[in-house]
Amino acid sequence: MAYTVKKLAQISGVSVRTLHFYDEIGLLKPAYYGENKYRYYEEEQLLLLQQILFFRELKFNLNDIQRIMGSDDFDKIDTLLAHKKILKDDLSRIQSMLRTIDKTVSHLWGKTKMSEQEIFDGVRPHDDKKQKDYETYLLDKKIMTQKDLEQSWKRVENWQKEDWEKFHKSGDELNQSLAVAVEKNLAPESAEVQKLIRRHYEMVNYFWTPNKETYIGLGNLYREHPDFQKYYAKFHPQLVEFLIKAMKIFAERNL
Amino acid sequence: MAYTVKKLAQISGVSVRTLHFYDEIGLLKPAYYGENKYRYYEEEQLLLLQQILFFRELKFNLNDIQRIMGSDDFDKIDTLLAHKKILKDDLSRIQSMLRTIDKTVSHLWGKTKMSEQEIFDGVRPHDDKKQKDYETYLLDKKIMTQKDLEQSWKRVENWQKEDWEKFHKSGDELNQSLAVAVEKNLAPESAEVQKLIRRHYEMVNYFWTPNKETYIGLGNLYREHPDFQKYYAKFHPQLVEFLIKAMKIFAERNL
DNA sequence: TATTGACTCTCACGTTACGTCATACCTTAT
DNA sequence: ATAAGGTATGACGTAACGTGAGAGTCAATA
């Protein structure tokens, strides 16, 4: 019961080309060749191939696999343990890369916050009474916890007037772009709009990290509260609903 | 104060060849060329190079870096956050590789130390009456032919108790993994689950080679027969249905 | 000034593990 | 007999350079 290349390929999940290649480099030779030059494999080769693929999954290169296949179990243990060290190094390198990314993102955020200033709208410093109103809503609906709110406030405790200006400017720019999108009849699920929503999400994320439900909940706040309605209506009458729809889609796709 | 290739290379820690290459692909052009065709760089290029190297460290490929360098900070943030997801995936893949290595090493260690045997489940030698039941089903539904059955039996005619134990152990291990997958809410079409199904397919393939229809038919046998139901329920109540779904997907994709 | 050593340039092939044609032969079923 | 599908052997492409080869250039020294 010999396998042809295609059959072996299907069973083991590799390509025919891979089998050709493994033959070529001597990693896995067929059991025999037909006189038509066809390659025929048997159970033994299937088992060998499975071992090869096992090591390949572990990111061994084919040269090493070649060596491993000809070695005994003691050697295999050695090799595996040596490989483990390499993987651990990879691991910690990736971890440090992740930290670097986080730092860079927040740095860039700060930079965009600090960029030039145009007056699109006057500065609107916080009205504490209303703010509390929103907070009550967010807490009631379990969109944010008390801890979330505190951390969020800590983010801005050192902000100067200038910082608030930049912040509002970023938001206004974003909403202006969204208003254009509404005007152009773009769909909330279109790639362009979703990219803008991602910007919205990133801005929010700077203060607090929403999940699927809470991000949608935040959208609802925009609808419920007259102040938000008014704010968004300045850009476009249909913007609130459009934004909420787009946020929902974004949340369902990405969060 | 222009740098020649070698000087810039030394300062930035790359090779001269790299600078040649970056010039060639347009990633970093020198400030100007001398009439001797020499490349001359200035501070501006040094800063650009440092940015390039920053992203290179984060494992961006040069194409992406090229794009990044021409984009604004918002786009950079997007790109970085997208990249972060990729890195996180890499991270968890490496973590699972480390676990696999540990398991393999201890397995090999056990093997070399003694030809141990673990009792995962008692041996269940065949009950002939029931077996005939299954065979009738398989023949009726044209899932296997008489010839298939005979060949399949020939495979096991020389099996010893040990062989059956090993066989059952493999099966149990596989089902255990699948049960974990169910528990983790993995989708039947996910790569992880499909890899497990491939193992199932290979085990079946040892006895008989199913095609798309018959492999799906085999799945149905599992649902129809109370013995199979009971067997799979031992691992997880939803396992049968999950397995059948996953087998169907596997068959449609690979057979 | 001539020479030497360090530096530069432009090809161009090698690397890894295959993917992707191209072209031609083989097998199997209708 | 013809068509469909499998198989074989090239041979080029990939990513990001490393590593020469052969030839011209620059700066310092004898």
C-alpha cells in the first residue's frame, strides 16, 4: 500500500513540492522509485515525516532536523533542551519589544497632543457638575468602574490648558472627518470609517481600555446625553447615530 | 560634515552592504553622491537610519518600514498596535512550543529510562457482537466496502495486548485534547482543532483510507451509535457533536 | 612623487524552505 | 481515443543582506 506524493502530502498536510524538496536534500527519501520515476512512500516514511514536521513546528531548521533524525533519544533530549534556551531568549526579546511598543505609542500620543494649534473650537474646560452626571451614568450602566474612573483622572491630573486644547483639537479633527464621511454616504462598516473609529478607540484607550460591551455602552452615552448630542450635532446632524453604529461594528469586529 | 558609508555604518552599527542595499531599494538614500560615485550622508540621514533601525528591531520588514517612514504619527500608532497583536501571537506560540518541548523531553526521558506503561484506561478488547453492528452500519451506508473491512482487520490480526493498549492510549489522548478544545470554546474550524482532527484522520487512515464522503459518514456513525456516544461523553458531553463538525470541515477542506 | 593601504564602487552569486509556473510525460476513466 | 488529473524535472522568485571579485579612489607615508 504505497502512497504517491499527492496522497502522502494530503495525509500529512504538506505540499507536493515539500516532498520533492525533502527528497532532494535527502531529508526524506521515498521507499522506492517506480520505473516511471514516480516516488512511492510507505508507512515508515509517513512516520518519519511526522517526526520531521514535529520538529519543524518547533522552529528547528531542516539541517538540524536532519541531524536529529539520525540521533538517539539522549541526543534528542540535549538538542531539545538547547533549543529551549533559544526559544526562551526569543520569548524575552519579544516581551521587551512589546514594552517598547507600548512606550512608543504613548510617546507618539503625547507628540500628537503637543502638535500645532489651530482654533477650531474654543477650549471647553470641564464643568464638574455635568462631568459627575456622566460618571453616574457610566457607573450605573457598569460601563466603567470606580477604579477605571480614578485611573482615567490620574491621566489628566497634570494637564495644562495647552494639553486640553490639543486634546479637543484631536477630537474635533476626528469628528470633522467623520462628518465628511457621513456627508459622502460612506457606510459605517467601510474600511475608511472604521479606520477613523480606530482613532476614536485609541483616544479613549489612552484613558481607559473598553471591551466589546463597554465600548458599545460608551456609544450609548453619546445618544442619551443632550450635551453629547449637541456637541456632535455641531459637526453633522446624523453624526451621533452614525458614530454609534460604527463603534458597535468596530467593537464587534475588534474587541 | 558628510559621512561616508563606512563612518555611518560604524556610527549606527550596520554594515556597509546594508547601506548599499537600503540605497538600492530606496529606503535610505544618501544626502548626495560625489562625482566619484561615493555616497555621502548627513545628520538627517543618520536620524532616519536610526528610526529605520528602531522599527527593524521590532521585526518590521523593510517594506513596512518604508511605508511607516512616510506616514504620520496616527498611522504609526495604528501600525504599532497592529504589530503588537502579531507579536503577542508569536509570544503565545513560543510559549506553547516551550510546553511541547517540556512534554517531549519528559516523554523521551521516560522512554529511555524504562519502557514504561501508563494506565490511562483499561484495555478494551473487542466485543464481537457490537463490532458486527458497526460493520453493518458502515456497509449499509456505503461508508466502507467488504474489502475495506477485510483489509482493516488484517491490519490488527497480529496485534498483541500491548498494541491495543497503545492504540487506545493514543485515541484517549487525542480525545482528551479535543475535550480541552471544547472547553476552551475553540471553533471546530480553528487551526488547532483541525490539527487534532488530522491526527484522527491519520489514525483512521492506518486501517482504511476514507474520502470526503466516507469520512463524514464515519462521523455520523459516532452520533448514531450509543456506544460511541458513551465513549466520547466520557471526555466531554459536547465532544461528539464537536468532533463530527470538525471532521466534516476537515473532509471538505482536505479530502 | 610614487607607493601603499584603506576605502569605495558595481556586479553577482549564496543563503532558507519552499511557492509558483513551465513543459513534458504518465495513468486512469470514460 | 481523448480528456482529466497526477507526476517529473528544471528554473526563477522570495527577504535581507553576507561575501567575495575586480576595478577605481583617497590619504598618508617613504
